[in-house]
Amino acid sequence: MINMMTIDVEDWFQVKNLTGVISYQEWDLLELRVKTNTARVLQLLDKHHTKATFFVLGWLAERLRDLIWDIAREGHEIACHGYSHRLLTSMTPGELDAELAGTLAILRQASGQPVTGFRAPSFSVTRRTLWSYEIMAKHGIKYDSSVFPIGFHPDYGIRHAPLTAYRATDAIIELPVSCAQVLGCRVPCGGGGYFRIFPYAVTRRLVQRCNSEGRPVVFYVHPWEFDPDQPRMHLSRLKEMRHYTNLHRTTTRFDRLLGDFDFGSIRENLILTHELPARASGFAAPALAGCASN
């Protein structure tokens, strides 16, 4: 079973948990640590002969074009993570249209690759933003990996969305972030804070469960999660737990994960979706459009 490894390339100050204490206008004044942290990720991937998909912010690609070129030169896939990490739930269709056009131009030029994948910041493709699929298709996006098939998170998720890849529209394949089904409940096992907070043995068992059911896992990490020395901000207890827990263990755990399971990029694995039905019944964009809740 070849799973899918994805890296959301954003710096320590660009995450949603910090939007209440760091404004977009301050970004240019802050230390960029993403280049060093991404190098750590690349070294681990190279150690395990693994290729990954890097969802990159346009803001960073514009300033660190050499980093994007280095990632692409090592055989990894470059995909789009928006420009400024602005959530789709705060954007109009026209704003997304303009931002996607500009960001894709930056990424395609910096990487020398076609860019056909998208992940919305903070997984903000929800029931309220399914209009975004039409705009993605307009700009040559072939697949999206923004849906979290859960219903308990306050900021993202589509309850009862399929756990495996499906066609969101005739033009867009959706690759949801992975969850395992345990006693009738969906438990996230696709990375991020869940990877740092859960004991590694739990993540390993949940990934094994997905694979035993014939489902490749879509996994994600951020370069800042490999940086326990990043600047610390005063946050609420919940946000502090989400953002800072076990940063000092990410490198070791990621190394183990890559040794325990086989991973590749989404581009390498997308051929596995060729037998998907034309639409996932009940979860195509027109069926969900207009729904107000997650």
C-alpha cells in the first residue's frame, strides 16, 4: 500500500492558531524559519527514498523561489496552498479566483512544473465553500485535498464525507485527509496536531487499520512542526496545546513513520483514482451547495 505524504509549506507565524496575535501586515517583519525547517523534512524524505507533495503558500514562494526550485529539483511535487493562508470561508468567489490565478503563476514559474493540486488553508473546503471547486477547475486544478471528513472540529470538516478519494465534480478529484473508523467514530490519523498529540503507537495502529481496509492514507505535516525552538506566543490553552505540543518529538516520529509505511506524492498515486465513479453519491458539489453547517 503506497500512502500519500503531503507537506503544507507555511512558516511558524502563518498558521491559523496565531491569527489572533500576529497580523498579516506583520509578516514581513518576522523571522523566516521555513527554509531551514523544510530542509529537515527533505533530509528525512531523502533518507527513506520518499517523494511527497508540497502544498506551498504563494507568499513564501514569492520570497523564497530558490527553496521551491530545490524541492522540485529533488523530484517532489509542488502544489498550491493559496497565497496568504486566508481561509476560503472568509473569501468571495471573485477573491479566490484572483488569488488562485496569481499564486499558480508564481508556483509554476518557481518550480518549472505544472501545478494541478490544491489544499485550502486550514482545510476550509466545507459545505459552505463547495463553490470553490468550479474556480479550481477554471485554473487547471485536477485534484483537491482540503476536506476533513469529520464533524467535531469548530473550524473545518464535512461530517459523513467519504473517507477515501472521490470525484467532487466531473473535473476535480477530492483526496480527503485520512481518518480511521473506530467503534463507529472517525479518528483523524492524517498528521498535523493529531500526529503530535496522539502517542506514535496510536497513529501507527490507525494507519494500519486504514491500509488493511484498502485505503491509502493522506498524511500531512508542516515544516514548523519540526522546529521546537520557534518563537512562542501567548495563546489560549486550547490553541497552545494544538500548536506547541510535542514539537520536540516530530522529527523522531516522522522518521519512524517513513520507516514503518511506504509513501509517495499525490502525483505518483493519482493514477489509483482512475476507477472512481463520475460523482460520489450525495457528496458532489451540487448536492452540498447551499448547506449552511458543517
